[in-house]
Amino acid sequence: MDITRRRILLGLAAAPTVALFGRHAFAADPVNLKISHQFPGGTINEGDFRDRLCRRFAAEIEKRTAGALKGTVYAGSSLMKTNAQFSALRKSALDMSLVPLSYAGGEVPETNIGLMPGVVTSYEQGMSWKNAEVGKALSDVLADKGVLIVSWIWQAGGVASRTKPIIDPEDAKGLKVRGGSREMDMVLKAAGAAVLTLPSNEIYAAMQTGALDAAMTSSTSLISFRLEEVAKQLTTGRGKTYWFMLEPLMISRAVFERLPKAQQDVIMAVGAEMEKFALEQAKADDQAVAAVYQKAGGKAYDMSDASVKKWQAIARDTAWKDFAAKSESCARILKLAEKTL
């Protein structure tokens, strides 16, 4: 693990000199990385920012390697199903993916920390993970499983509801809610809700049929999947929220290690640069989503400190305890995460 991390850090340190390398610094045969995600496709300048980030990443690595390294973006789970992407990365059956890390919780329990309610309560705290002990520990676990994080991307979560807004835990009682992670589901159950497990690109259909009353997902997904058409009550993630999701751009470790070092350096350098774009766009969507719902005839509500603390208290007694009990590794990662609170 230390070897892998040193290689990545050395690559980042060398990033400013990459532009000085000639074509000879890269492999003779062009490499085309397949980049998969579940979100609606667009262009490099228009659409869901996660799709745009992938396209910007692909364009930039091609530019910096003089065409020796390229990327093809497969939006809307068009290359493979959403829940198959992490496993495919591990097996090097997929080169790269931008996917909620908690979707991998069934295979790698530690990844559920990426959507652990109450453990991250601001973008600044989430972004600090990359260079904090918790980020290093999580990166080590992922690398052991065959996956490397290229871009650390955090998104605040909101709630779209067909009936009444879900602001405090008691508001969820009796409703069928999509939480987005095992841990969020535990909190919802403790609040009296019934839970439904499905990826975010399937929320619209479930709400349309009445199988789902409410769904927790990122502000960007609330917009991109047009949930304002089927749910008029919105709790935003702007300002204050107990729900943040780590949704990184990742690469298969086996694929990465097959590349020449110069190309590895470019990938990690560009990936780090994409984080500023992601942070700006995520925050912008937190604001924009309220206007989208209001324009569609809905209502938008913001959370208070008191509401956040109510959810956090339930999370500590349920999801946090359950996560820590899974293994020594999970317990350690949770303790390191709590250090950033």
C-alpha cells in the first residue's frame, strides 16, 4: 500500500513537469480508457456535472499525453449496470468509474463510510478526508481490493418526497423511503420508515408507480433525474445537512499499474485538478435544486442545526455502532472519520 501511495504522490509532485515531456515519454500504442457512470449524458459544457467532469478528464488526459492516453465516457449505465461497476473495476473488466462509493458496501464493508449519515456535515470536512488519516486508511482498503481513487468528490444530500417534506426524523414515519446506503436505511428504519433499496437512476420510476414515497439523493441527481416531476416536496442539502456522499472517480488498480509512469502521473494530476470543479458544481446544484422544484410547483425546505443533530443522534446509536461492529478495520475508519468532525 505504501508503495502505491508513494507512486501516486510522486506523480502529483511531478505533475507540473508533465507538459515538458515529449511524445516519447508515453506508450507507442494509444490507450483508450472506458469511463462508466450511471448519470444522464451531456456534453463537456452542458448537463450533469459528473458527466461533464468525466468528459473534461478524458479531454485533458488526451491533451497532456498528445493522444497517447484517451478516455471514452459511457453515461447512463450504457456500458454496464450501475451496481456492477465497482466489482468490474476490481477485476479490471472496467477501466474507470464515477460511482457512489457506498454502492460497494456489499463487497467492501468499509466503503459504507462514504455515505454514513451524520459523520460528514460540511463540504470542507469531507474534502479534508483526502489528506487526513481517514482518507489514507480508506485509500489503503480500496487499493487492497484493486481500486484507486483518482478524484475525491463529495455531494450534499437532499430529500424529494411525494407527500410531506422529510426534515426531522419523525417526518419519515410510515413512509417508503430510499436511503441510498445500508447505514442510511438503518437510520430511516429507526425513524419508523420502510426502506427501498435501488440506485438513484431508478428512483423516478419507483416514485411514478407509488412504490416509493420519498428518496434521499444528491442535489445533482435530484435535478438530473427530473424528480420534481414526481415529487413536489424538497428538503435541500444547502447550508446544513447530515447527509453527504462520497462519489469518487476511480480507476482499476491493475489497469493503472499497466500504464507507463508518465501516464499514471497525468491521470492523478488531472484527477486532483477535477476536484475543484466538482466542489464548485456540487455547491451550485445545492442552490439550484430549490429553484427547480419551486418552478415545478413544489416547495423547498432547509434544515436547521437542531434537525441535523436529531438525525446524527439516531445515526450514532444505530448505523455507527453497526458499522464499527463489522470489523476492526471498519471501527478504525469510523474513529478516524470522527476525528474530522
